[in-house]
Amino acid sequence: MNPTMMKRTALMTALLLSLALAFALPAWANTAQLSGTVFLDQDGNSQYSADEKAIADAEISLINISGQSESLVSQVKTGQDGQYHFTGLPAGEYYLQVSLPSGHYFTEPAEGGSVALPGSGQKSKSPAFTIEDGERAQKVIGAIKSSAYINLIAFGDLNMNGGRMSSEPLLRNVEVQLIYEHKGQAYVITDGKTGKKGDLQFRDLTPATYRIAVSMPEPYIIGPLGQKINPFYNVIPPTENNRGISEPFKLDRSLGMGIGGVKAGTLRGSIWNDSNMDGVRDANEGGYPGILITLTHLEMNVTRTITTTQDAEFSFEYLQAGEYSIQADLPEGIMFALPGSPSLFTDGFTANQSMKLNVREDGATQLEPIGVMPASSVMVSAVHDSNVNGLMDEGEPAFSGAKVEAIVDNQVKTSAMTDAAGRALLPRVRHGEVHIQVTLPDGQIFSVSGAPEGNAFYSTTAASALSVTLPLSVGEQASLFAGVTLPSSITGVLFDDSNLSGVRDGNETGIAGFKIVAVNDANELVTETTTDAEGTYTLDNLVPASYRVRFMLASPYVFSALSETGQGTENKVAEQVVEYGQTNPISLSPGMAATQIDAGAFRSAVINGSILLGDEYLGFDGQLGGLSGVRVDLLNEDGTPVSEYTNAISDEQGHFSLKGALPGEYILSFTLPPHAKFSQPLVDDTQIKSSLITVKASDELGLKPLFAVKTGIVSGLAFIDQNNDGLKGEQEASLSGVQLQLTDQSTQEVYTASSDAEGQYLVEKLRPGTYDVTVTLPEGFGIDKSDASLVPASIYGTSAAELVIDMGSRIENGLLPAVIPVSLQATAFYDNNLNDTFDAGTDTPYAIQASLTHQKTGIITNLSTDESGLFTGGMMFPGQYDLVLSLPELHLLTAPKDAEHQQNTWEKEIVLDENNSNLLLAIVHLGSIEGAVWNMDGSTKNVNDLPISLLSESGQVLQETTTNEAGQYRFEKLMPVSYCVEAQLPESYRFARQVDTTLKASVILSDQMGMDQASRRSEVIKVNMGEIKTNQDIGMGAMGRLGDYAWLDLDQDGMQDRDEPGIPELIVKLYQYGQLSAQTTTDAYGRYHFDQLFPGSYTLEVEMPNEIKPTIRQTQFPLVASILDQAEGSIALAQNVVVPSGGRNLNADLGFVLKREGTYPPALLNLPTKDWTRINEQNPQR
């Protein structure tokens, strides 16, 4: 078929199909079409142009999206023209899946251009798109011939610097996604996991702008961001968890990127609701909801928050290690737990508190609990106290703008301002003593006190800032009321009422420089001022209340009589005393200015004088100053007071100035203050009167001075000083009946006193002078030492001293401690049984000289015991003493224990009291042990430098020494107890046996021990008091050997010849001191040998068979001779066979002959043969 016919056939087919569909479906149903071209985007702009080459064999799939499901609609391949077509499509949402031929890669999508997303390799898809009914949609797909790739390296950033070091580990199983963002939508282009070397490569990628998204495996999270984009730096910004995404990056051809991870840490904490507010975390106290916990990484500035629930525990996961700040923000109604409780935060005045902490990697950091408790608070309500009664009355307006502060330790902890309702709430105030300060705006002051429920902020003087101390209980919601008002004032003038009219006349002037005081109803000075040059004054800034105005007088002024005429300026002083005059009460309302509160004064006569200190011994020259406090009254001739204010009190210099006297004749009365006496005139009366004095108008009289002295006082307490410390303790009883006598040395005037039932004594009105003081205690008491005592210590109960009473001396709080004397008995003795106690039948008395010094008084008592070792002393002070005594050489003081000594002087601190009055002085005379080591062979060989030890009876080593050249040793300074001596002998030596000590003793015996060892100890050696134990000798000897040969002397010449056989099976015995020491049997060759023999002389015995007897003894050749004596029978002997110490005797040969020729002992019938030539080639010659 030709092409033209094919085209016609295709068109006809398409028409028939269209008609069929038209009849089968409603109009426009399934009539949409989608077509497009796959092209080679040669200019790289993603737009299709006619001159760009079409791509055939691209596989295009149309996917329908319906809700959550997808379905393949159709799949086609492009022809040579690169086109694809989908027809008969219903309206809906679709996307394209595209598979390009090999060697082609996707270009980026563009508006009006290519719709395919960048791909990894030859596969990609388009974003979703919508096709409407009947729509003819066109979607072109661009491709390029070049691709790009990305190399990724995941590493553990151990040093958290964002960079990769060669020593840092590579991470596997890191999940990576390549993200392409298009029109606000992110698409995963490809993904993968890093391998065991931490690497991952994305190949055949569209050059484009991407991000990479990362998910780190446990326990890693994203690490710090690196400085560059390359495989050695992390490109993922850190996040709050193990997932992160990079910033966009441009991929052209290839790119290397690093992914840094750090091990994640966890921060765990808990909330503790201290509901009972006791600062102790109880088991039933859980969490608290609504607390905002904020955690910020300080270097990265990454912040995370948690709001707590009723569950006590909270945690932050996936944290980078480092320094953080954690902050807790509290909801209303609670505060942080008490200081000292197990709470991380304890500030009781703030709604939030923070701290720094370090979170470690790869583990959990545990916080202390954050404790909270019901908040204690303070509410201050401020009102305008309109009626100035200090109470919050109905209708009084609220006061806003007052500043309220809680102050602790001079620091403002929290503050608030009163609002439109007059209220300021301090929602969190830690319980305890807190200062609440309220500060008012300028021009406002606090009102008066309002009793317990009223105004809490008040003072006698006007104030705009006041504080109160509030004892706040745990969890208390305290309320305070602050009354606010306006200040008031008083003004007036003080004038010179020269005509005494009480009213200021035209020629009467003001008086300047007088102090004016406002005094409230409680007689408290509120404020003061001074009259100016015109005599006027103003007392301002007063709290509205009732006041008197007090005018302080200066000599010679006194006030006129009260004037109540109402005429201009007149005297309002209603009462006066010497020092001042004052008005009747004046009531002030808020903001009120009271005026014309005036006063008139006039000049009166003045009488001046002095009461000076002095007497006939101190002199009357007035150099000692004056006596203050003397009252001087102006009396009429009949002795009655002139007025209430015509009197004066002498000042510190003793001067007085009495004003208010009108012309006339008067008497002056002088009354001394306590503790004073007149000295000129010399009387004991405390009040005297003058003769008549004539006073004229405005006189200023000067009187001759009087003289007086300040008297002294001696007082204190007498008590029984049970603990002997010189101080009165709470449990120590007072002592009554103590007699005191003070005698003035100059006048012989005697003052006496006695302590009362409380132990108190008082001697007063003592004129200055020197006194002899005697104190006598009741019988049975001694006077102890005290720095506050009038007299020195005396064990006999009476003591005297000299006491100087100066002018006005007050010798008070004196102490007279009384003690019960101790009767001392002392015993000195040799303590033979070392029990620190004198046993008459065992211990030996010892005469001694000693002294006892009482530490407190310094009194020394000398002790001298008699021949019986006894000392019976007189009365002694109880208390601590220093005992000092001297002992001869090698003497010890063992009781009292732990006495210290230097050379022969011994010192010990002891206590004497009613329970410790028997002093035992136990003495020990030290002894010694000495001896020598002797050698049993009679020489001094090896007796020097031998270790000798002295042991206690229990085996403890006490001393060690070595023997000298003569073998001597010595142990000195030994207590009288039992000891043992231990010696270490040279190798091969043994201690002497009992049999070796006939002529010389040995304290260590080998046969006593029953063991053959070189190191042995003696039996117990008892050293008596002061004994020198001599002759504690130790015998020793080196073990020797003995042998050697028993033979048959065939030629009977008494000599060993070469061919003469040895005799086996002979029993050889050694005897020493009549006792069998050793035994052996000759061997097959006739040899015998003894070793480990004590040195000395032995008897050798041989048991002979019947066939033999000893050969003759010859002395010409001893080395080959027999040592046996001639004998018949079965026993042969050799006497005085010597075994040398440490040596050997191998010349003890034993020769025998046959009794009958040819008759041999059985042992000689089968003799072994042996060639002795090489052993002994001697051929002895006669």
C-alpha cells in the first residue's frame, strides 16, 4: 500500500472511532487530548524550537491521579518526529513518566518549556497537572546530552568544627535524598545510603540547583556547618534532630560534598511540685504542667522548647554536645522551690531563671529537678486617705502610680506599680523577713498609722518613700494597705515681749536663731526649724495630725503669759518648763497651712554657777572638770519653788544657768545626782541649800562654785566554782555570807558588805582613795583565782588586797569564785608488778622530791615523800597542776601515764579534785641482759657479728644487736619483765646441747629445742627491778664429719696395703658423754661416714663378727693406721676420737685381722672388686 493510501486509511479509522465515541458518550466527554514533543535542548533554555532535533524512542507514560491512588492511562513511544499523543482523555489530574533513550538526560523544567523534572539517569517525571474537558494540552520534554554527578562523604565530626580530619570516622547508612524544588514543591530526584567507607555517589544527574536532605543513623545528628562546599566540610546546617537539609547549591558538572555528624546527646530533667512547701522531695510529689522549658545551644544559637505536663519527667533528644542555656518560665501561681532544696532553680522572686550547662555526646545528661511550690505573694493596695485615719474607708479613691518593691539584703528583688485600682501585685516573694518599700510620686506623703488592718506605711515625719518589714510565711498571700495624703504646715513668729503683755506691740522685734519643734500627741519630735532674722518660722511637710509647737528657750529668755485676745500676733505658749515652752494641740487637715502660731518671750534675771569635781586630796582647783546632773531649784524665802520652770540642771562642765527670776530674795537648792557626794562643803547629804540671794531686774549673778566627788561602786557575785574555771556557770550555785571590808587608808572610814542569797555583793558611795580590801569566805571554802576577783587566790578562805577607787569608779561584775580545798596524799614506789598501783606486799616504797604547780594560781607545793614513800599534804586547790620531779639514770616514771621527760626531769599535767586526791608516783628502775657467744671448740672463731634479738615473752622483737669480736652482746634499759633471747648462727653451726654446758652455760640449747636449726631462742629470762642480768651466754659449734675405712689387714702389719679388702656390714657407733650420738654400717667397700656431728671427743665402737679382731696399732704412718685398741670378743673401741668444729676427721680407719687363718666373716666371702689406682696411688713404705 502506498503512503497516500495509508494516510487515508488512518484518517478513516480515526473518523469512525470518533463517531463511535460520539454516539457512546455525552457531548464533550473524554474528548481531551495531550500531546507533545521530546526534543534535544541544544541551546539549554528548556524551550522547544523548530530547529531543535526531535528524539525518538522516548517512552512516555500518562498516570492519572485520583485521590490517594494512581493508575496508568496509557504508554507510548515517540516516533522519529519525537512526538507523543494521548487522546480521549477525561478531565482530571495527571503526570507524565518519561524514559529517555540511552545517552540522553533531562533538562530543567521551565515555564512554557520542558515539563520533566531533573532526573537521575534516563528516567524522570513531570509535576502533576490538570486537564479540563475538551482541552488540547501540549507538554514538551527537553533533553540534553551531558550529565553531572555528586560525590558525598559522611563523617563523624569528633572535634565539632564542621570539617573532616583524616582521623575522624566515616559513617555508613546515612540516608541521603537529592531534592529539586519547583514552584514551591520539593521533589526527591534520587536517594541512597552511604557505604562502609561513608561514601555515596549520585550519577547521571541533570545540571540544576538542588538541595540534599539527610537522615543520620543512631546515635548521630547533624554536626556544625562547614565553611565550604567540598567533601571535607559539612554542608548540612544543624537541626534539632537527626534530619537536615542543605542550602540550595548549583550543580554544573560535578561536585563533592561532606555530611558531618556528631553523636547526639540527651538532656533529661524533671519537674518537682513541692506541694507541702517543706523543701524536701517526697515520693508522692509529682510534676507541674505549663512550665516552659527553653534550651539554647549558645554557639549555634539553636533553640528548642518544651511545655511541661503533669508528668514529672521531660527530655530533649538529639542534642549536639556543647554549652547550652536552659531557662524555666513559670506560669502564674507558683514559684521556684526553697533554697537548700534539691532544686536546680531557687530564686523566689522571679518568674524565670536560667543557667548554663554542658551536654555530652553519646549519652544522657541528667539535670537536677526543677522544684516549684505554691507562690507566696504580696498585694499592696493604695488609696487617698481623705479623712487621714489610716483606714481604707468606703468611697476613698484608689491611688495609682506608687512604686512597690520587695527588698532583701539591700537588693530590690521584684517590683510593680499600683494600677488604676490602686493595686500592685508582687506575684512571687520568697517567704521570710522581706522589706516591702512603697515610693510615692512627688508631692504625696503617707498617712497616719491605721492599726493592724490599716495603713502599714507611716512615720512620725512626712515621707514619700517608706518600707515595712513583713514576716512572710510559706505560701502566704499577704496584703498591705498604703494610705496616701497631702502634707500640711505650721507658720508663726517668735517676738521679744519686752512689756510682758503677751501681745506684740509695734516696737517689739522678732527673736532670731531659736529652735522650733513640732511635737505629736505621742510627744515625739517630728520636725524642727530655726527662726530667721525676723523671728519667723515654718514647719512644713507635716503629716496631717495634731501637733504642739515647742519653742526651745535660750537664756535669759522666758515666755510671757498665754494671750487669747485674738488680737494680731500674740503669745500662744500655753505651758513652759526650763528648756522650752509649747502651744496647745493644733489639728492639721490634708494640705492645710496653719498660720499665726506665735510666741512671745522676755529677758529675765540669770543666776550662774558651777559644781566642780575635787576634794582635799585631789585639790579644789577645778582642773578635774564639773559634775553634771546637779539640779538647782530657785526657792522663795519660805522654801517653796518659785515656779515649775525656775530650775536648772548642771551640764557636762558642771555649769548651770538658772533664769526666770524676777526682782526679790531667793534661796537656791542643790540636789546631787546618784553616786556623788559633796566635798566642799564636806557633808554626806545629797541636798544642800544656799543662804538668801538678792536678785534685781535683768541681773546676771555669778555664784562661788561648789565642789563634789563622784563616788565609786564595788559589786559582783560570789559563787561555788564547781568546774574551777573562775566563771559563773548556769549550774553553779551562788554563795551567800561572803564578808567584804573596805577601809579608806586616808580616813580609816570602813565600808562593809555581805553577799546575799543570790551571791550578790555591793559596796557603794565610796569617795575616791586607796582602800584595803579583805574578803572572807564561809568556813570550808577557799578563794579561787579569777581575773575579775578583788583579791588574789587563797586556799584558806581569807585574802586581802589594795584597791584604788578613782573618781566615779564602777568596779562591777566582780567575781569571787569559791572552791572546796582538796587534801592531797601522794605515794612514790617501785612498781614491781607494773600495774600503776601501790601494792604494799609487792611494791617497794621510794623516797622522792617533787613539786606541784597549780596552773591557775601559780602556787607551788613541794612534795617530799618519806622512807615509806608517803606524802600527806595540806589543803590544795582543785584543778590542773604541773607535776615536776627528777629521777636517777635508768629510772622511769610510769604513773601518772604519758609523762614527758628531758634527761632526768619528768613533767606531767595532772588534775586534783575531790575524786582525784590520791597521787600515785610509780617508778621503774630499768635493767639489762648481757652475755657472750662461745665456740664449743674452745676458739673464738665466728663468734663476732652474730645477730642477737631481744624478744618479749609473746615473741615481739624489742631490740636487736650483734656480737663484738669476743662474742659479747648486751641489751639495756629493760623493764622488769620476762624476755627471750634469739640468736642467728653462721651456716652449719648449731647451738650447744645440754651435755655441752657442763663447764660453760648456754641459754639456747639445740637438744632442748629438739630441732636442728640455726636460729633458736632461749627459755624465758626474767629481769627484776634494776637487775643487771649477766652470763646469759650462748654456746655454738659447727658440725663436723668422721670416717673413713674398715679393712682386713692381711699381713697383720697395722697398715693399709693396696690389695687388702674393705670389710662391709660392720656396725660402727659413736658415743659422747656416755650417750649414743650416731650409728652407721660400713658399705660394700668397707667405707663408713658420719656427718652433722657436734664437735668434740667421741668414743668409737665397732661390733665385730667372731672371725676377726682389731689389728695392731702403729703410729709411724698414722694416715694408713688403725685407731682401734686391741680387744678380744665382739666389741672394739677407739677412745678420744676428735671431731673438729666445722671440719672433718677422715683418718679414723679401722683395721682388723683374722682370728684363724682362712676363716673369713660371711661379709668377706663375696667381695666386689674395684680399681683404686686412680683414686689413691699411694704405696706406703715402711
